[in-house]
Amino acid sequence: MDAETPVQSDADGKVCEALSLMKEFVCEARIQLHMEAPGAEPLELSAEVGERVAARYKQHNQERASAEWPAYLRQLDRIDSGFRA
């Protein structure tokens, strides 16, 4: 198997999931900081909106989250191709 063919083991899946969740957390934290910066009260969304958003994330994670792993590996290869050793 060559370096261009990413294989996702169970451990890789957990790392991929952790990276995706951390990436989302950082994005959400930035959004929250931007919302609070002007001093305005943030809007509180209804439970219905929260449930719809949660359902979309769940569907995304089931259908596409593993597709991010090859992209993460390509990024790491550009930074340090020896990380696989």
C-alpha cells in the first residue's frame, strides 16, 4: 500500500472524529466570541431549531465525517511526510 492510499482503522476513525469535533468546537467558540464582543445579548434559539441542527450534524457525521480523514492525512503529509513512520 502506498502513502496515497489512506486506510482508516478503528483508531484512525477515533482520531478523525476527535479532530472533526475539535475543529467544530474552535469554530463554535469563535462564533460565540464574535457574538459576545459587541456586548449585545445573544439570541436564544428554540429547542426545535436546536433539534434540527443536531439532526443535521448527526446525519453529516454518519455520511461524510470519514471523508475528512484523507484530507487530514494530505495536510499532515505537506507539513511532515515522515509522520507516518
